[in-house]
Amino acid sequence: MSTLRFKALETLPFKDFRKDNSVEVPAKLSELFCQNVFSEETMREYLTKEAFTSIIDAIKKGTKIQRHIADQVAVAMKDWAMSKGVTHYTHWFQPLTGSTAEKHDSFFSPIEGGRAIERFSGGMLIQQEPDASSFPNGGIRNTFEARGYTAWDPTSPAFIMGTTLCIPSIFISYTGETLDYKAPLLRALNAVDEAATEVMQYFDKNVTKVTPTLGWEQEYFLVDSALYQSRPDLVLTGKTLLGHSPAKGQQLDDHYFGSIPTRVMNFMMELEVECMKLGIPVTTRHNEVAPNQFELAPMFEEVNVAVDHNSLLMDIMARIAHRHHFHILFHEKPFAGVNGSGKHNNWSLATDTGENLLSPGKNPKKNLQFLTFFVNTIKAVHEYADLLRASIASASNDHRLGANEAPPAIISVFIGSQLFRVLEELEKVKSGKLSPEEKTDLKLNVVGKIPEILLDNTDRNRTSPFAFTGNKFEIRAVGSSANCAESMTVMNTIAAKQLTEFKKEVDALIESGLKKDEAIFNVLREYIKQCKNIMFEGDGYSDEWAEEAEKRGLNNLKTTPEALKKEMDQKFLDLYEEIGVFTHREVEARNEIKLEKYSTVIDIEARVLSDIARNHIIPSALNYQNRLIENVKGLKEIFGDSEFKPLAKEQMSLITSISENVATIKLGVEDLIKAREAAKATSDSQAQAEAYCNQVKPLFDVIREASDALEMMVDDELWPMTKYREMLFTR
């Protein structure tokens, strides 16, 4: 281990072995935008008018694309791609592994006479058949049933990576069940579009489509690649499992928004160039709070495209980082004691007439429209908070939630004290018909003042998992390594369900004789009463809030196994089936996959921890102890029995302490192995995950504490396992 350490030190930037990889950036990044994307502008150039109209209708209206149109699109797509040096194509999809997947096929096709041509047909564009045997399926398929299908998603544009044309696609099993993140997301987006469009008919009959939008914020760490390779725990688990904190971490807040280091800036500039070419509209970059932590964020996009762009971005970030001698860490908590990394999902709804439905307007009518979608969103989260919590659950995110600016596991909604008072005023609206005076007072003094209130109410509560930030809701609990699709599928599903119920209730009151506005106010008033428990403005980290949340009936699902157990409630199974997002079988399969992944991640961490403890820590500690013993023997030889004891007191104490901690580690590793074996022997996935959580993970602390104690004593030349020194070498 020490050899690896010193090899790593030789290549560090302050030794001038790391040369700056300077990047040439054009004066206008906009000139590069969508250069490698089969964008609307490119389609206008390459497609016939009939094919272009068909594709746009499919994107905007959800209409089907006829086979002869698909053939035209395929030929045009091939011609465009080949003009840029492309030789292969792939259906680019997002299986339940948490990363993207692709199988490349060549355009090359031999023909008679020993000749060959480049061929790409509508059938090849629409469908591809990758081997599905090794992708997670949650018991939907047997191991020997390898067949799976990818199918083109025309609502997300094709793009070029290197010499490959990438076609965003869904991934399904031979029997039709979804095996990816995209297919259920598209179903949820369609459901909320229909439900929100129906509600919008109360306010604007010109609205024919409502599009959910997403603006994600991607946080990440950069570690020098040589130092990364010297840490087996980082390489194998994405996080440091051992090592005490340095004297200086983020206490001075001197990294946050600070001057971006040169090497990092070069990485960011090259990343932005590639993002522009791929149509990813990144606009923000900065240092985050923890040392060597950074963030980038794009402009808002339609949810499906935004999810694709985030998945693509994570892939190209890793590739570009390597070119700059970095390794990128997306783990939610790679280093203890400093901020972890999240992926805040900013969600809103936009109409085809150009309105943001979570932004107040300039008159009472528009503000009633805002209140309708605002309150319904809060109500949806209130009704399905546990489902939202399950959507962000993972072994790595469990380390992050509840500290260092990450929200707690208790799902609550922050809207700001002033908007909260507006809702309290609406709660006082009397039931039934309103007098003209009451209507006027309500519209002028309550609803009409919302824009003025929001001018000074755009702050964010960093301890809130779900916060309103002026014209959108920010889901802050999503982890940095997560696929945005999971939380977005849940968010749009519950919004669709809630808006559908709202429409039914309002229509029923209108049929009973109330006017439209009166009916809407009556329903919103009841919703505010019903969901006040989930609204919280204070410190989400406090013990008082945990106690208060329990009184309010809000669950505190601190671990992934707890959250995933709730996911299987009949209420949630029925919701998915009713909205048409998942069948019961698909939900059960995905739950099984997430439980298995949780157990596997903890098992890998346990094995890595055991290996490092036995094969690196103990030998290094014993080597140092032997040096101390030789030192004590030498003192005794020089000074004799009586005089050497006070002189060797410190050495003797260290020798004893090393022996005690080595024994603790040895026993801890033995207990950890037994706990792992017991957990693995559990056949039920839920019970197995709970065993890893409750029996295996607690043993980590025993080994870690003894190891950290040794590190404070053992010469760093012998055992260079300090947790944070990697982060200090980014220049």
C-alpha cells in the first residue's frame, strides 16, 4: 500500500508531472449547440416535409409513426450521421443497473458480387434485440430467457458519440414488462399531461398539452486518478471506508464558490464543449462546499429529455475526467465529515401556450390557476410521501441524508412562511357559495397579493426534502448517483393521480350548483386542511422535528430497507396500476432489484473493509509495533532496568494500544464475516436487506474506530490510509 502511495505522489501536480490539458473553447458556445444531435433543425434539412411533420406530431401530440415514415427517417438519420464519420448505430437505453447500455451494430451490409453498402432501415431504427440475460429483472424472467427488446423513443433526439449514432430507446422483456427507467417515465409523463390539461380547461381552453419540466443540479467530487488508484476502497466501493478526518476540511467554507482550480477548469471547459455538441444546455458551474466538490446545472428541459441528458452527462463526465488525470466520484457520501453530493430535481409544469403553472400571474385569475397546481402538488406529496421517499432510497444515499445540507429522511414540504400564511387565509374561506364582497376580498387581498409575496420568498430551506423555490418545487433528497427518472416517475404519477381527483371533486361541486371559482376554492380549502401536517418551515435536522413529525403521522424511514418495504403497500401498487405506469408484477420486480442491489452494495463494502483491515492495517500496525519494541529493548540496554521505564513509558503505551486495537479489528472482522454469511443465507430479499442493514453495517463502526485509532499512532510511511489527503492535491 505504501508503494502505491509513493508512486501516486510522484505524479502529483505540484511535482510538475501533471501537465495542464488546456482546452480550446470557441468565443460562442452557442455555435456548437446540437452539433452532434439529430435536432429539429437538422430534421428540417434532411427529412421530407411528410416525415418531418410526422416526427413533430409524435413528439408534441404522441401520435404514432407509420412504417414508411420510419424508413424515411432511418435513411435521413444514416445520411446525416455518415456525413459526420459515423460507422455504427446503437439503441441507447437505461437498464435498471443505474448506468446506460448500448450494443453497437454496423451500417455495413454485404451484397452480391463481393460488394457492400451502408444500410439502415425503419425496422432497424424502431427495434433492436440486445441480449437481456444479464440485466436486472427482479424475477420477471428466468436466466435462460435472454430475449429483450429496445424500441426507439422519438421524443428524445438521436445523437452521435464518437463514430456511433445513439438512438434513445426503451427496454422491455420478451413478455412486454419494462426493464428500464424510460418506459415507465414516459407513461407517467403522458398521465400527468392528460390530467393537468383537463384541469387547465378551467382557466384556459387554448391549452392542449402540459409538459412536466426538470432542471437537475449535478454535484460530484474530483480526485486525482493516481491517488484514486492507491485506494482500494475508493476503487471498489466509490467511497473511503477508513481513515480519520484531516484537521482542515470544510470548516472555513473557503472552497464554496471559490476560484476554480486550473485543472478543474480545464476539465469543466472540455465538458461544456461536449455538452454543447450533444445539446445539453449546461449553464452553471462552481465549487461546492466540500474540498474538491463541484456542481454543474443546465437550463430546464422537458423531463424525458432532461433525464436522458443527465444520464448521458454522467457518462461523458467520467470519460473527460480521465483525460485530465481525474477520477469522478458520484457516490453520495465518498468522504465522511464533509458534505455529500446530491442531484436536486427542480420540477414544474409548462403549457403549450408558454405558461409555467407553478409561477403566479399578474391577476387573480392566473393566481387561482397557480394556487390550484401549487396546492395539488403539496396534496400529492402528502398522500404519497412514503413513495417519494422510496424513490430516492439507496445504500449510498443513506449515508448522505440527514446532515451537511442534505435533507432528512422525513418527507416534508417547505413553502416559506408568507405563502403558508396565504394558505391559512384560504383555509378560512367559508364552505359553499361566496357573497360578492367575499369574492372581491379574497381575490384582492389574498390571491391578488401572491406575486408581491413571492418577490421576497424565494429562499430555500436546505433541510427540506421538497421545497418550493419561487416557480418550481425542488426535490433535494435525490442522490448524485441516481437516475433522475425514478423520482420523476413517482412525482409525475402522484401529480397525475391528484389532479385527476381534484377535477372530479370540482366537477361534482359545479354540478351541485356552485360556480367554477367557488368550487375550486372549496376544494382547495379542504386540501389545505388535510395536508397541513406535511408543511414544515423549520430545522429538519433537529430532534424536536423528529418528535413533531411522529406526532403529525409522518414516517421517518431512515434506511433503504424501511423505505422499500413501504413501497410495497397496496395503496401504492394500486396507484401505479390505476395510472397505467406499472403493473403489480413490475413494481414487485423493481422492488426486488433495489433490495438485492442494497444487500450487494453492503456486502461488497464489508468484503473490502475486511480485506483492508486484515491485509493492510494489521500488518502495518504490527510492523510499527515491532519498531517500537526494538526501541524499548534498546533503551533498556542503554539505561538498565530501573532507568529505562519512565523513558519508554510512551512507547510501552503505544505497544499496548496497538495490540488492543489489532485484537478489536481481528474480532470485528470475524464477526463481520459471520454476519455476512448469515445475511446471505436469508432467502427473502426484504429480510436479507434488513439483516445487512441491522446486523452487518453496525460492525463497520467497530472496525473503523479501531483502525482510525491505529492510524493516529502508526507511522504514515507504513500505512498511508488517511481518508482525505487525496482531496488536497487538486490544483
